[in-house]
Amino acid sequence: MTTPLLSVRDLEIAFRSDGTDIPVVRDLSFDLAHGETLGIVGESGCGKSITALSLLGLVPSPPGRVTKGQILFEGEDLVGAREQRLNQVRGNDISMVFQEPMTSLNPVYTIGEQIAETARVHFGLSKAKAWKRAVEMLSLVGIPSPDQRAYDYPHQLSGGMRQRVMIAIALVCEPKILIADEPTTALDVTVQAQIFDLFQDLKRQIGAAIILITHDIGVVAQMTDRVMVMYAGRKIEEGPVAQFVRDPRHPYTSGLVSCIPRLMMPPSDEVEDLFEIPGVVPAPRDLNRPGCPFSPRCNRVMPRCRDENPALEVRADGRKVACWLETEVAA
Amino acid sequence: MTDVTTTAPKPVSPSMQAWRMFRQNHAAVLGLGILIAIIVISLLGPYIYTVPPRDMVWMPLTPPGTSEYVLGTDYLGRDLLAGLINGGRVTLAVGFAAALITVAIGISVGALAGFFGGRVDNFLMRVTEFFQVLPNLLFAMVVVMLFGPDLLNISIAIGIVSWTSTARLTRGEFMRIREMDFVKAERSIGAGNTRLIWRVILPNAAPPLIVVSALAIGTAILFEAGLSFLGLSDPNSTSWGRMIGDNRPYILDSPWGVTFPGLCIFLTVLAISLIGDGLNDAFNPKLRER
Amino acid sequence: MTNVLEVENLKVHFPTGKGGKVHAVDGLSFTLAPGTAFGLVGESGSGKTTAAMACARLTDITSGTVRLNGRDITHVSGAELKKARRDIQVVFQDPYASLNPRERAGSIVRRPMDLLEIGSPSERDARVDELFALVGLRPDQKDLFPHQFSGGQRQRIGVARALATNPGLIVCDEPVSALDVAIQAQILNLLGRLKRDLGLSYLFISHDLAVVQHLCDQIAVMYLGQIVEIGSRKELFTRPLHPYTHALISAVPSPERIGLDGNARIRLKGDPPSPISPPEGCRFAGRCAFAEDRCRATTPPLRVIEGGHAVACHRAEEPDLAAIAIAQAESLPAG
């Protein structure tokens, strides 16, 4: 078996508070293959974003830090790697697109300069060549008349255009992995659709693997190959996207899939109430209680769930689920 | 989380949160301690240490530690310690009064300008700019000379020249907060402008205003010292600044005559700065999250 | 029975710094029947929120008429406006910004009754308890401050505040878009239940077609300050007519559309034109794949196709547009 592009093993990330380490991500393992799109789904506070940051060595420290585990990028462990090496990886191999495009761009430089600078540092290009490359990138991400727009400052662009610029900066070094953390949350639906079309095109052209972090089940279904569901810092389910949508196994996953209203054409005559997941995600410091962290909100909770936390089991079909319901069925 | 726990959590107001944060800042708590000590000494001191501050009690220019007047005497043979204790009252009174005037004018002007915007804002900001470009010390001196150097006039003079930055800060805060949804929500339930300005927006703009108000006391004390040093002080009362001004000609013969009041001013202003710093940290939500 | 809300030719223009005018809402007309929910859908810059705020008299109205329960409230002020406010209340988008951080939850909910002078003090206290129970909060949470609640709970407080004066109409400005997925369902169900149980009417603002379809009876699609299509839920989602409506429907990420090829979708080009100087003719023409010369020349009026279904498009009934609607329907589940 070939080594996966990225392999995360038993990752634990903790935040220090009042002198104790409080884990916000625990026992997290997953792989990412070349050219694959992996979706990470969960409510806010489930550890999605901090996991993404850890892949780039960007966990805010202090107070946060990777306390256990490995992040193997092409076999090389990035946990504990030197800052210099991480800088290389961030520039060359893994790049990230954030949620809010306005705050991620430097307002005092033109967008052309910002892309060219990245290209110049990365490929050691001359200024003129780097500028040419910047214009090419702008055209690649679908910005009209790129040779003129390259002279624009970020505030002169609409939200969708800015996000395209962010993607251009992220892609200029031809990374092997693109991490997108809720890249379209701040954008309109039609613009979101444009950005996702762009992702699909770029994936075909450049062949990068994508990690897409989102809370939108529709986006996941449309964009990803494989989905990983996180709850309270743990992976609780993982599998191919079609099964995630059509046959979710974990009660949290099925809750997420059925709690959103679906657009229907033609619409139903009667509107039923949506499925509700009661309560909220527990705070990390409340996670030391025994039992499954989802049990207080679960509609299929059993006595056992309150005492023991189920481990992630690999099913016969390769899907992974951390729920006692699965083991009960298997047994 | 509240769904899981059975007992309701205790209410924690934003002010309580800030106080908790403030208490963790040792420098600020130290500053608060020093300031309280200075206030207590100034208020109660004259009743305990009853040496008259303005009478000749001993030989002039006696160095500290050589007589029963532990800090020595000045060029008129007045007890320095008694002067400091009594001068603290005057200095603090002027400091607080001037800061109060600064804050009252600054907040009123800033609040109206920021809340109403448009022409009101334009007019008030021109007025603010007018006061801003006046040379502060000169203008204050003119006011004091015109109306006579009593404590109230001195406080007013200091207040009049130093309210502009408070007004600008208040205006900025009001402009930011008036756009927030909870202000719109208050409107939608029938709140009038008076309520919006004083009861809704002002409390939410308070944190930075409290910080600058605290610092304004320090600035006012320094300003008063400056005026007194130049001879513009109430002839019927002695402040620390006045003591420095009076003893200045004899600085080579009796350096203690300017050193001790200078030290008092330094300590007071330092304490106020530490408190201001602590308040700033306590109100800053970014630091609070850590 | 009189309509809860009647809006006629509503215009809201904002002056820009340079002497121009932003045509935020430019000639909006609709009516809202009692006990129904009216959805205003559109993207940012469509003027949907401005329109709603104008109806609630929270934004100055340039021209047009707003009638609440048959009474003209366009220019009322003072006691008359206060009286109107009892009947129209607002739930805001961001529950983190819409509650005064320095006020306790109980007093936030009580405040509308205090300011609008409803009931005796003891009646107001009793009403607060009743409202807390109604929106699913515990009475012992009354003394807590907003920052001590989760996003969903804060929005419940916002809903309770809006219900305090027992209004007939509630303006909901994107009430769930700032909330986590799992929490959205809680609030949508709450709003649905309140509508059924209390006979409330909603003016519901959203960018999310699925949410609007779930909750609204009548829907209007807005583009650049104007309604481009309006109809009942059934009409609009059975046979959408305007190319912009098609684009919106097509852009909805649906779980049913697994791995849907981007080419099967309607791609909109570019950004909406500036609302300061809207173009001649149809405002959508510049981004429309079906635009012809006449679209750029003359503004299409909003014309009734059948029943309550109206559209502002010259070419709405032509076969190439109808084909798009069928393609859309095939990629979505039927109800």
C-alpha cells in the first residue's frame, strides 16, 4: 500500500487554562489521498478549525499545543518540526483559505502584488515574471480582465472576488493540499456556487487534495468524496459521502442530516417540524465526565452510553462509527 | 451547557467580569492600594497630624530627620509633612473636579455628535477642533487670570482645555454602538433618543470612557501642578504643585522642599496610570478570553 | 378581513456622500394576510433587509405607503408610532448583537411592555414568566446576562422579546443564519409552532430558499431593490419563472445533489450592478444568460401569470426558460 499524502495519527490538541491542559481534539486519526476531497463536518466548538490549523502548525500557542500524536505529510512528521521547515511546507505543500476574505488580505497592497510576492518568494522568480504569474492566477480563478484587476486593492473588490483572490494566493505555489475552512460562509449563495465550481475545476486541473471544513450538509454532499464527522473533539463517524447522506449511522450524523430543511420541487403540501438535536455542544472542560459526550443530546441513548464512551469501530464495509448502537447490532 | 446542568448558573454581569479580571492584575491592585492610601491620608491626616501647614514652626530650611518635623521645613520654616498632607487634599480635589468637568463636557459633546451625526456632528466637531488647537496651558492661564485663581476656577480652566479627546473617543464609541442591532431592537420597542443615549448606548460605551476618565484625573493633577508652579494657584490653599513652585528658588539649599511634593505627585499619577492600565485590560474582551 | 401588512410602491433611498442616491428599495408592493408568513428572498444588496426595516419603521421611508392592520403607519410618530410598534415587532439576525450585553434576560423581555406601557407591573412580571416558558427557557434564567447563554438560547430571548407586546406581525430578519446547523432547526421549529399556536404572521427575510420554503406561505424574490418574482409557495417552487429565481434554486447546495457537476448548473456571471445608478431596462439583464436586446432596453413590468404568481421578465414563458425549471426539478426531491 502506498503512503497516503497526509496521515494524521492519534492527534491530541489541548488548550491550557488555569494551569491545566484541556484537550479540544482527541484520538483523531485520518488519511488523505492524492486528489481526494475530504469533508470535515460538525457544529462550531467541535474542533474542526483547530484541527485544520494544526496541519499547518498554526495552533495558537500559547495557550494551545499539540500534546500527542503525529501529522505525517508524505511520511514526514510535522508535529515538532522546526518553524523553518513548517514555513516551507506552508508555502509549498499545504495552503489554506479562510472564512473571512476581507481580514485575510493586506489592505495596503494591490492584489497583484500580494500574489506576486508569494510567487517570487516561492519560485525565486524575477519581479516581472512573478507579476505575470499573478495575472495568470487571477485569470485561473475566474477574475475578469485580470491584467487590470491585478492593480486593485482588496477594498475595491466584492466579497466573492476577494475569496477568489485568496484562493489564487493559496494556489499560486501549486500546493498538494488545499484546506478550506468554511470558505463560503460569508458569501451569497450564487457566489458560493461560483466558488465551488472553481474548486471543482481547479481540482481537475491541478490535482490538489482538498480538505473542506463546513457545517453545511448540502455543500458536503456536492463537493466531497469522503466525510468525517466530529463531535466534541472526536471523530465519531467517517465514510463515503453518499452513505453519509443516505444512511448515516451515528445518531449525531443522522441528526445533522435531517435537521436542515430540504429544498423540494414541487414543494410538499404539508410541512412537518424539522428534526431537532436538543441542547448544545458541551464545553471542552465538561468532557471529563464518563460516557459518550453526545449522550445528553441523543434521542437513542441507552444506559450504557452514560457510563462508557464508545470507541471508533471499523465496520465490515469500511465505514467507521463510534456508537454503542453499532456494536449492539454487530454483537 | 445550561441544558445539562440542573442548577442555574449565577448571574455574572459584564462589570463583575471586569472586576474579576482587574483583581488578577497585581500592578493595578497595587495602584489602587496606593491611591486609596493617599486619599485616606489626605482626608484624615490633618486631624491626626495637627501641625498647622501654613505657619512657621521651626527654623527655615531644616533638612529631613534633624528635628521633630521629620521631613524638614521649607524657606519659611513651614513643616513640609504638614504641607504634603494638607496639599494632598487640594491637589486631589482639583484633580477629581477637573476630571469630572472634562468627562462631563467630553461625554455630552461626544455622545450628541456620535448619536445624531450629520449637522449636529459637524457643528460639535468644529467646536471640538477649535478647543483642540488652542494652546492648552496658555488658555488655562488666561481663564484663571480672568476669573481669579480659586480652586473652582482652576478646575474649570483645566476641564475646559482637556475635554476634547474624551469627546472624540465618546463620539467614536457612539457611532460604533448606535449601529448595533440591540440599539435597533430598543427602537423597535419604542425607546426614545434620551433613553437610547443615556441608558442604552452610554453604559455600553463606558469601558474605554472609564479608562480615560481615570487617566484624566492624573493629567489634571499634573496640569494643576504646572499652573501652581507658574504661580497661578489659589492663594488660600496649598497644593503639591504650589509647594514645588514656592520652593523652586531654594532648590540648591533645600532640595527636599521640591523632592517630596514631586514624589507625591509622581506616586499619585503613577497609581492612577496603573489603575487605568488595569481597567483597560479588564475591559478588553480579547484579553479576557485567554 | 384586513391584511396585516400592505406595502405599496415602497421606496427607500439613501444619500451617498457624493450626492448620489442608493436605491436600496425601489418600488416594492405586496400584501400579507393574517396568520401567514411572507418570505422576502434575495442576496446581499437586494434590499430585503432594508425593506423589512422600513415596514417596521426602523428606516426612513422615501416614498410609498405601509399599512399595518389597515392603518397607514408610513409617517406616524409619537404616540401613534408607539401604538403601531405594539403590533409589529422584530427578531434580528445576530443574537450576539441584538441583545444589550448589560441587561438581564428577564428585563430584556420585559422592556417592550415597560416602554410601550402595557399592563400593570405585576402583569408584566407574570407575562415574562409566561414568555420564558413559551420559547423554552427556564424561569431561573431570568437574572442571567446575555453572554451567559448559547446562541440558540439568545435567539429564544430575542423571540420572547418580540412576543412580549402580543403583536400580530413579527419581522424575522434572517433569524437563523447566524446560528449553528443543529440550532437552526430548534429556532425554525419554535417559529413554526408559534405561528400555528398564536396565529402569528411573519415577514420573513432570508437568503436561504430551503428555509423560506419550509416556513413561508407567500414568497417574493428580490433583486436590486425590486421584486422579480412573487407567488405562493406552491406556485413559486412548482414552476419558477424568473431566470434569477432559477439561478438561486440552482445554487442551493442540496444533499440530494451529490457530486453534481457544476456544468449542470446555471452559472451567474459577475456581480450585481451598483444600486447607485441601476442600469436601464431589466436590472438582471447584465448577468442573465437569456437576456435579449429588449431586456436591456425596456424594464419588464411585474405581470401576473396565473393566480397570485407574477414575474418581471419579458421571456418568462418561453420554452428555453421552462426547460431550465424542469432540469432543476429533476435534481431535487419532490415533496
